[in-house]
Amino acid sequence: MDDISAEPSTGRRQRGEGRGAAARRASRSGGGAGPAMPYITRKIRTYEVLDEEGLELIERNADTVLEEIGIEFRDDAEALELWREAGADVKGERVHFPKGLCRELLKTAPSEFTWHARNPERNVRIGGNATVFAPVYGSPFVRDLEGVRRYATLEDFRNFVKLAYMAPSIHSSGGTVCEPVDIPVNKRHLDMVYSHIKYSDKPFMGSVTAPERAEDSVAMAKLVFGDEFVENNCVMLNLINANSPMVFDETMLGAAKVYARHNQASVISPFILSGAMSPVTVAGTLTQILAEVLAGASFTQLIRPGAPVLFGTFAASISMQSGAPTFGTPEPALVSYGAAQLARRMGLPFRTGGSLCASKVPDAQAAHESANTLNMTLLAGANFVLHAAGWLEGGLAACYEKFMIDQDQLGMMQKMAEGVDLSESGQAMDAIREVGPGAHYLGCAHTQANFQTAFYRSALADNNSFEQWEIEGRKRIEDRANALCRSWLDAYEAPALDPAIDEALLAYVADRKNSMPDAFS
Amino acid sequence: MDDISAEPSTGRRQRGEGRGAAARRASRSGGGAGPAMPYITRKIRTYEVLDEEGLELIERNADTVLEEIGIEFRDDAEALELWREAGADVKGERVHFPKGLCRELLKTAPSEFTWHARNPERNVRIGGNATVFAPVYGSPFVRDLEGVRRYATLEDFRNFVKLAYMAPSIHSSGGTVCEPVDIPVNKRHLDMVYSHIKYSDKPFMGSVTAPERAEDSVAMAKLVFGDEFVENNCVMLNLINANSPMVFDETMLGAAKVYARHNQASVISPFILSGAMSPVTVAGTLTQILAEVLAGASFTQLIRPGAPVLFGTFAASISMQSGAPTFGTPEPALVSYGAAQLARRMGLPFRTGGSLCASKVPDAQAAHESANTLNMTLLAGANFVLHAAGWLEGGLAACYEKFMIDQDQLGMMQKMAEGVDLSESGQAMDAIREVGPGAHYLGCAHTQANFQTAFYRSALADNNSFEQWEIEGRKRIEDRANALCRSWLDAYEAPALDPAIDEALLAYVADRKNSMPDAFS
């Protein structure tokens, strides 16, 4: 087994190093800290499944949906009033959009922006040819390192934040990396946001489960970044799910409004299980997704023109036999590829994909479904990728072993995104001349000069002989992932945090918790 | 679990059915026999990693390799003489090719052709937008249904032929689906070719391990197809590996000559573990592959202009730490994508990919590596795909469970290749109108009309709840694959074979075996 690319960051090693130094070190053999890059800059093309005619057809159909059928903005009088003022035809809670209105509003949305981390070396770009991976989001359960499936706790939450911090191919600390079910619902977000800030210095997401929790997220971010910085820069991405089909509800609208007002980014994501929340066809699903995103994303511009917003897509299907969600199948891949094209035409950054699966264990089913999704994610050109590591059971469980396996695969995607090196060294004509017919390249000068960075090196793949593998105990990849995970958690050191900021955050959390009833809300 | 697409063929059901009837049935719910299509017709685009400039650069470099360094044709005076006559500069066994010679010779090679099966319904196209999947090739070991790794036997060989026959997403019976180690080396090919003909009616591959075994393969094919038919049509694809770097050896040249003379197809495949048999870079590897294929493929046209020939690529890397082969990593994917582009520019059908992995068990490592390879295989536009199912341990073992898991994934690729349906039904505007905001699509008319063919249905993925999965015994996918494999083998019925042909084949095999010494050669 090789272990360079997957060498984790630790706080100790990371501190005080410039990005250049970290990158140089990460690319050296036996190397050390941190990611070679804080995010992926894709040098490869995007893959497309629709031609111009197909794209125009879906755009026309989405316009028809917006105008004729409309989108509901529920339990939010302010939203309806804003739409009325903007020129939409509002009937009850149903908003009908004149052709072109949403696109006109979206002209103020940035096509690219920087998502700031408290450590500027960890800042990432959102949009263009940048890709940012973030961990699993929202699982109430974990599959722990003893192989037990149980409710997630705050300790699990912190562990996943630590692992994402250490993983060189994960660029964001994410958001609800699991639900800390041992903390009351109304207080949970405070511990979550604090944990992201305390245990990682990668960019994190805010709470979206209630407008006041979004306000708390913004307030805590301001303690870290300063008031003015937050109002002028994106320091949080926030997941705003549409209640598909064609509904935005009070909770999500409330959070979206808070974040947009504070110039923070909304990821407007139709949550689609095709066959239930959308038609059973790819083109029909794309039409509905486009309509929902046009409505939701342009709404953020009504709140604050220029607020960053993403075209989000969560695409899966249901089994038409059991109604269960399915992942890694061809149809959602086609949906995501198509949605990525539609997003690029709109000029919005795009979110989709990840390492999705329905399996209950990190077995070959989990891996096939995850790999099918992840390969698509990279080639579609997704800019922001939730659920990139640790997702199991359709998202119901965050799995430590799968987290480790997935982060290794993310490293492969990062290498893949570099594309083909056509430099003189890449062409390697000297090597071919030196070696000639019938010899081997192992010892030639070009190989010696390049072997340390030539190939992606997995920390988890066992490439040894069967005999060696037997001697080493016939381990499956999840056994190796388990051991690696334990060693990372043992080696973890928190990144430096200004004690004054830490104190202020803790005081804020304590104060807010004291103002709340103890019971679960 | 859903099980329509993965419903196996059986001989009984298959007999006497036209392709149209089989296709119609396969696309129906609960459906029956055979593949919906005997091969994949890709409606999706190919993915490309090189631009025009990059392609021209590699082509120029390959020309330089051919002219300046040359390719060795070893222990084959006839080959050297043919090259001399064709205008090459032959020094010892090293052939130097004047610029353009190979490409000029290749003008006679067909860009597409039909590979005939004894059942014409199973004929496949090789080239263009067709993709044909074939099983694992060449494994001396099997991982059997008891989970034991042992030498393969003729019974295993027959089992894999039967499984490939039954799998709707496998289009060819393949070749050495495993090495029947219980049969002497000099007689093995007779049993292998007979088994392909007897236990399947899908197109099969010939023996390449010695010229006389290639002659036996042709002779047996003639007993099935008739002399004239074989001389005028392709009934066998044959794997001709280059001995990379830049060598073709006596054995492979001998087999290639036999097949080309009889108008059978050669798959000229540089066998590359980058870092050992080629430079450690993608562009360098591509250059060498192109040079080797140009030399090997054009050689078949010296033997018989017009003989079908494929641009083959087997791309993997080695671990620069242990020297072990690695699979499913980014670099070989980039090599294969690039090679596919080079093949299309040459106008030759292309072979690469499959479900490659280094893992010793069908775990998540095996699946990630296989899926990374297979997704690339489809998007690269590979025309012929060896090792598409059952490959384990870098090809050392053919695995029953993995075979079943892989064939399920192949079905997904087949569905993916259909692309996006933009018909009126595909657009599903009626469904969106009928359902409207906040409702669901489960019962709407459009869903009812389309759900049976809407989504690929895996026979092996468990999409049920955790609780249901627990009740059913906490099975991993390999457990389900094991059970499915046993049920297929139990249900297997051989396709009809004219008793006179069967008798003639058996007599040929017996006669040839009697003429040989018993000992292993």
C-alpha cells in the first residue's frame, strides 16, 4: 500500500505553512501536511448528454412550467409580496412567472465567488472550473468503528469534522455532517457551527432548519470573520432544498432570506427522487428541476441582488416496485449531467452528486453506487459536492469506514481532474528512446525523476499478491479503512484558533442556550 | 430488489424467438429471455481528454518512435520479409517504418464489421457506436461459490460460459474465461472452443497461444459456420498482445497470421503497466501504445488486406513502491480515453477497459476500481470490452460472485448508453401538469404508463430499509450475488445445437487430442 496522497493534515504540521510549502510537501514522497490544493481546478472537459436543441427544449418547457403551472411559496407572505412587486402573477400561494422574469433577476447573481475559510489558505472557489468536495450531510445515524449502527452524537459530529479537516481531498468542513441527536434540536446548530470553527479551518455551512438558527450561524461567523467581512464576502454555503415538486416551504424560505440578506450563499436544491417528486423520465425531471431552481435562485436576488446562489440538484430515483430510493443508477446520472449543462447556461455555480448509495454496509454495492455517482460528479463539472464522503443507507447513516474509502476516491478524482500533461516531460520521448524495445522503464532516468508524483497512490487499496494479502490477515478494504480512521483520529490536532475568538464563540453559544427551553423543540 | 433487466436467458425460452420478440419481451415487466439488444448502440457522446493539438503531438511522436526507434518482430523471418517488401527498413529483428507506411497499409482495414454468432440473433457489431461486453479472460484461478480460491477447471470454464450466455448485458461468450488447468495445455483450447460453441450461442474468441491452436479454432469454427462463411466473415475475435515495450513475439505473430489469413479479427493490444512497460506519464504511454498498434495492426493487412483488426489497449499502472499492478486509478483512465480518440482518428474499432481491479475479494475496493474503469470504458466509446465481468486480483482469479455483480453493472451501462429521451413522453409535460405543486407522481397516468421501463432495475442492489435488511439476514451484495449465481446455474439450459455439428466437433476434438502427447506441453 502507498500512502502519500492520503497523508492527513494535522494542526501541528499545518500551522505557519504557506500554501506553496504545503503543496510542495504534499507532492513529495512520504510527504506531510494538507492538500496539494485547497480545491480542485479542473483541467479536463465536462461531459454533456444534451445538445443545443435538447437544452432549448427543456428551457422552453421549464418556462412553460413557471408561467402556466407556477411554483408555490408556502406560508411566507413576504415572499409572495416580493414576487408581486417583481411582476409575477400571484394566485394564493402559487406564483406564476412571466417568461424571462427569473433569468432577468438572476443577472445579478455571481457566476463565481470565493467561499472564505477562517484560514485563508483553505479558501475555495465556487464556480467555473473549480470543484469543492464536502462530507455527508444530515444523517441521523452513524455506523461506528465497532460496526454498530446507532444514533449519531456530538462526538460523532466532531469526529467527522476532524476527519474532513485531515482529508487532503475534502475541501470543506461541510454542514450537518451527522445529526448530533444527543443535543436538543433547538440547540444543536450552535454546537455544530462551533465544532466546525473549533475543530477545522476549512470553510463550513450554516444551519437552515429555522430562520433564527440561520441568524445564529451568521452571528457566530461574524465573531470569527468580523461583521463587515461577512456582509461583503461569502463565509457560509447553505443548503436550501426545494420541497419538490414545485414548492418552497416556510422553513427553507426563512433560512434563504436570512442568508441572502447577509450576502451568504444559498444552494437551491430540488430534492428529487424521480418517480415520486418528479416524472419518471430524465427530460421531465430536468424540466422540473430547472423551473424550481429558476424560481428559488431568483428569489434570493429579490432579497439581495448579488447574493451568491448555486443551481443545486439532488438526483435519485425510486424503485418502482418498493418505493425505496435508489442511487448510482443511470437515470440520475443523466439528470445530473443535463442539469450541469443547464446551470452553465444560466451562469450559476452547480451542485450535484457525491458518493451516494443505498447499501447498509460499505460493500461492493455501496462502492459501485458511489463510484457511478462520483465519476459523473467530476465529469459533469459539479462545483460543489455534498455527500462526497461517508454517506451510507441513502444518507440515513454516516459511516466512518466509508468516509475513509470515499476520501481516497476523492483523491483519485482530484488527480483525474489534472488531465493529460503534454509537456516535454509528459511526452517522455527521452524515456522511450532510452529504454527501447523489450526492456523496462523501472530504472530509467525519466521514471526516477517522475515516479513520486506520477500516479495517484491509494492509502487503502491492497495491490499486493494474494499470498501477501493472506499473510496480512485477508483484510477487506473496510478493515483497512477502520484502522486508518482510528489512526487519523489518534493523530488529530486542532488547528490554531485565536483564544479570544474561541471564548467569544463559547460565550455566544452558552448565552443562546440559556435563553432556550431545555426540551426538544 | 428488482429483477427485470437482469433476468437471465435460458435456452428453452430463447429458442425459436426472433430478435424483435425477445426485445419486446425483455422490455416488458417480469420479462423473460435474453438481452433487449445483442449489443449496445451508444446514443451518448464519447468523452475526450485530448484536443486536436494534443492528438497531433502524440501522433507525431508515435511516428518518430516507429521510424527512429522501431518495433521488434521477434523470431519470425516471414514477418521481417513482409515488412522489407512493404518498404520498411529492417535491421536484425528491428523494423523501422517510414512515416505514413502503417497508416497507408491500414486503409484496407474495416472501421466496422459484424462478429457473427452461431445464432444470428446474437451477432454483434464491432466499431462505430457499438459496444460489446465480454467476460474476464485468462485467469488461472477462480474464487468459487464456497469462497475458496483454487486453480480453475474445465467445469469452471463451462460455468462462466453459461453465466455469460445467460447474462443479458454480456454480448459475447469471450475467450479464455478462465484457464481450465485440469486439461493439458496443448489440448485445452479444443475444450475451450467446444465449450463456447456447445454451451452458448453468443460470439466467441479463438485460441492465440500457438499458431496450430489458432488453426484448430478456425477448423472448429468452420464445422459450425461452413468453410466459405468463415473465409468471408468474422466469426472470431482474437487477442493479440504486444509484448510491450515495442515487441511482437513469435507466438502472437503466429496466431495473428493464422487469423488474418482466414479473415478473422485480431485485437492488437499493447499490454501496458505504466511505469514498467511504458513511461510513467499518460502522454508517453499513449505514444508508445499508438506506435505498437500502428505496427501490429498494419501487419495484419500485410497478411491479408481487409482482415478485421482492432486498436486494443490494456492500460494499468504499477505501484512505484511495490511494483504491483494497480487498477481503477486516474492515469489508466486518461490513457484509455486518449487511446480511444487515437483509434477513432485511425478509423479502427477500439478495445479497452472492463471491470478491472486488484482486490482479492469482491469488496468495495474491487467495486471502486471496477466502476472507475467501467464508467470510463463506456464514455470512452470502447467497441469491444474484455474483462467486463468476473475479473479479480489483477486478472489472476475469475470470481463467480463478482461476475454476477459486474453483469448487473453492465446492465446499467447499457441503460446509460441510451441517453436522454426527448420524445413527448420523455418530456413528461402532461405529468407535470397533472401532478402540480406539492403532490406526487407515483400514481399519475404518465408514471403508470412508463414505470416498467423507466429505470434500470438491479437484481442485486438492496434498496430496502435498514430494518428490512436486518430481517433478511444483513446480507452483503456478494451474498446475494452468490445466491443469484447458484440459481442461474441451476436454471441454465443449453441453446439448441444441430446434433450433426455437435458430433463433428466432438470428433474433431477427439481426433486432435489423440494426435497429441498426453503430457503438458
